[in-house]
Amino acid sequence: MEAADTGRCEKDDGGADIMCDTMVALGSVTKSGHVIFAKNSDREPNEPQVLLRIPRRKYDLSVCPKLRTTYIEIDQVEETNEIVISKPSWMWGCEMGFNEYSVIIGNEAVFTKEKYAKTGLTGMDMIRLALERTKTAKDAVDYIIYLLGRYGQGGNCAYTGKMQYHNAFIAADRNEAYVLETAGRYWVVKKVNDYYAISNGLTIENDFDACHPDLVSDSIAAKKCTCREDLNFRKAYSDPLYTQFSGCKKRRQLAMDILGRARESITADTMMETLSSHQEGSCRHFSKGSMNDLCVHGGGLVSSQTTASLVGELKDISEYWYTASSLPCVSVFKPFVFGSDFELFKEEEQDKGVEYWIKRERISRMLLSGQLDETEYKKERDAVQREIRQLYGSMDISEATKEEVGEVLRKCMETDGRFVNDTLKKGEALPARGIKGNIYFRHYWAKQNAALKDSL
């Protein structure tokens, strides 16, 4: 595989700072005793992210022996699992997703001292492949490790411009969760105890449960350590400049603090609130960008924003809550379960998912410009969220038919749709008061708004 000429993260001026946060709480610290997973996908503000439901598929390998991912072809398999994925519209892979066996995975961009390959599987490709081809979290981690060794990781992951990075993952199922962190071809794995969060920096130090077979010997040869006990993966392989610039330490600490305070009483609602949270005292998120918040708002020097969010509670009939829209602090979470005839968006009809995302993005831009009052909007949003919760909670999933479950899920989505239509109608009838913030913030959003308008 051809590698980049430098071990630094490759980014040009047109690219974005791609940030994310992923967290998981095991049954030992949740109120229900079930594993609960959550992730914010932070990418470029104008990059639509769509939620697709992809059914089980069978392939005749004599006819279709290869599969085209985002950048490279790999070996196809005879049968794939049913999956739901949240993916940037232009990629084959996904930022986060889950399958019919209650395996759920999210990844993070991490910045390391190892070289960045010009092509290979993206971290998002590896998530989708693991969801399609495995039935447990452990098998998903092992499969990503296999893919990493067979095909390598690489390729441009920016919607515009150029951005390359390595990847960290959390994979969970009904029983357990694992953290997998990589630097080039190297990897380490840690089994989660109680709860864990990852952001855009390596977190595993000397406490890994498994590692690449050459990691220790190569690290000793490179004078990164003197023995296995002396190897600190985070310190030895992190790129300190890009890791610091990503703001990952503050975001991860915020997530760990919130989960720690809620220990033994963590719920899906706790996770939604965590994904929607900002640092204490941070109340200017529509006039100042910040990479220190879990709900990332772009602007000025911050060219990343939370573009989709997902929460999953993994149990006999696992329940998932998705936004399919940016900024969880102003979004509505809608429910999904397998065993229903609710299709979400089909892969061959992805444009409908893009339209869905952009429609809700217009509300975000109205809040940004002062066309909608944030306090009033959030009161109405909270009422709609309660209505959806009550609607979903009125159904006994274990007793309902797939058509009955599908009808409730569609009604939840339609309730959100009516709210979105009413909000847009209200906003369009009001004058925009103008974007607040300093000149750099205003210039950034004027440029983003013009680009979004041109794409419609």
C-alpha cells in the first residue's frame, strides 16, 4: 500500500476538522441493567448524513466476487446481516450503526505519529463491514482487526478538501463492549468495565487486553519503550499537536464526568442529554464555535459540527433513538426497532434521506440567524419529544405485530415531520435578525449558508 510522505495528519485549507464522541455504559451502571451506547457524529456542517435500513442480502460469488467500498474493492461474502447505518451521503461506509443481532459500533478519528495511507478502507467502511458480517461485539472487533491487516486503513475522509486520520472504535452488544484503537497498522483492544468514552485521541495506555503481534517488539526497536510493561500506547503513538487541537480531552472528560455522576442510574435519556450537552457556562453556541462541547457547534476556527446522533439500548428487543439531523441540543430523537415494517430510508432511495436531513438543517440555520427564538423553539421541541416518547411507550413491543410496531414508528416520525413543517412555516414568516458573534464566526456561516443554498 502506498503511504503518505508524512506521518502527520494530512489536511488542506478546504478540509474540515472531523470530530466525534462515542460512549457506552454496561448493565452494571445502567438503571435497566442493559448496555446503552451513544454517539455524536461531528463532520462538516453542510455534509448531509442519512439513516438507511439495509436488508439481509445474499450474493453469488461466482458472479459478484468483489465489493466496492468507498475507495477500494475487497472480497465479497455470501450473505450479509440486516443493518441500519448513519452515513455521510457520499461514503459507502458509516459513522455509526447497528445490526439485527444488536451489535452497535461507532468510530472516532484519531491522530497518530504513524503514516497515513493514501488509500485503503476508511474507518467508516470497517464499521459497515463489521455490522454486515458479525453477530457479537467481540467478533466485530476481531473482524475490524482482520480488515486492518488485510487491506489497511486510508483515504480522504473529508466532504470537501482533504483530511486523513486513523481510527478508534467502540463496539457493543447486549452483554459487553470493547474499545479498539489504532495507529497505522498497529492496534490495541480493551474490554470495557462499567462505562467508557472515546473522542479524537488515543485513550488506552498500558492497560490493553490485546495488541498487534508486532506492537511491543516494534515499539522497543523504535525506542518508544523498553518492554511490554513500559509501553504506553497513547503516549507512544499520539500526535500531540492534532490531538490537542481536536479538543478531545475536554469532551471526553465531560462525557466521563456525566456518566460517572449518573452511575447506576444511566438511561437512554441520560445518553441523549449527554450527547446534547455543552460545557458548564457555555451558552453562546449559536454565536461562538467550540470543540470543547459534546454537542459541537461550528463557526470561526471550528469547522466541524455534530451532524447526526444515535443512542441504542441493547436488550431482547433492542431500542434505538436517532436524530438524522444536526445538533442534538435542538433535534428530536425518534425511535427504531427491528421486527417492524418501518423502512426508514432505502439505500437505493438515499436522496430522500438527504432531503430529510437538509429540511431539518434549515431549522438549525434559522436558529443561527435569529429567525427563530431558541428558548421558544426548545420548549416546543421538548413537547414534541414528550409526545413521541408517550406514543412509543404506549405500545407493548413484545406483543405487537411487525405491522403494528411499524405503524407506531411511522407515527413518531410523522409527529416530528409535522413539527418541522410548522417550525419552517413560522420561521419563513419572520425576519432574520442576523448571525451573532465575531467577524470570523459571521463570515464562516455566511460562507456555509451560501454553499448549502447552492447545493439545494
